[in-house]
Amino acid sequence: MLWSFLAVLFSGWLYIDASYRGPRWQRWLFKPVTFLLMLAWAWQAPTQSVSDYLLTGGLIAAMASGLLSLLSRQQMMYAFGASFLSYLLYTINLTRGITLNIYWPIPVTFLVIGLVVAAIIWNRVEELRWPVFTMLAMVLVMCWVATLQYFSLQTDKTLSMMAGADLLLLANICWLISIFRFRFAADRVIYEALFIIGHFMIIRSLWLY
């Protein structure tokens, strides 16, 4: 477990560094390598229930989304679709062991965040409007359920899941604004770092009890 964990960290650091200053080929190399190492790390985890395999499936979908996002704009619809599937699988796993009580400040907060992001990029998404906002809605629901799960159970496992979900929300906000509204300094490295670390925190939860 230790060597797999260190391999994931090292490969992820190389990929994030390549996103900031490295050549394009290095990003193409280390992004799939990092996800494959993370997938191998997930497979080694002691599975507690069948629903834990949903996290592995979500990671595979996230890997497909990450690779598609490196391609042309024509492939972006498929990247958003793969992201939606990844967050859907994560969300189904998160519903285990909790009661979906409506504590209004949590969904209202995420709803406001979603509306603000939608207002920023609305006029720029064009033909991608449906896949973009479907994916955004799914990641917001994932964060809501992850927060409910943490407040219901309050364990290290649920904290890791909530942190991962929130980091993925931040990654997607950064990504969408960068693609559809305006580029900003270090936008790629910020997105990629949040994206990798977010998935890492979710997969890390498989090792916690």
C-alpha cells in the first residue's frame, strides 16, 4: 500500500508540474499514468461493500474525461458526459448509510454557487450548454450528499469524501470559467491540481474506516 501511495503522489506531482511549466508530451504521459496508479491503489484497498466498487468505476470514468479534455473542442461533449458519469457513481456510493434530510442551508449554498457559475458562463457555452450544466448540477448534488454524509457520520472516511467532492467542485468551476469565460494566470495548473487531489481524496476514503 505504501509504495502504491507514494507512486500516486510522485506521478501526480510530475503531472501538476508539467501542467505548469512542462512540455505537452509530459502532460499527456503523466495524466493517464497518475490515474492508472490511483486505480491500482484503489484495487488494493480492503473492500467493505459492493458499493465501494462504484468509486473505482467513477475513477475510470474520470480518467476517460481527463483524457478527452486533452483533445479538441469537438470531444468536449464526451468529456462532460464522462465527468457526469464519474460524479453520478461517486454520489450513489455517498448515499450509503445516510438519511437525506433537508437541512436547507447546505443545498441553498450549493444552489447559489451553481447559479453564479451558470450566470458567468451562460452566454459562452453555446451548443455545449446541456452537457455542461448537467455535469455541473451533478457535481453540486455530489457535494451536497457528501456534506450530508459527513454531518451524519462524522468519520475520517466521510471527511475525506467531502473534501474530495468539494475539491472537484472547485476544479470544475475553475475549468468552466477558464474554458468559456476568460483565461487567468495558472488556470490550468490550478484546475489540474484540484482535479487530481479531489479524486485522490475520494479514493483515499477506501483505506479509511
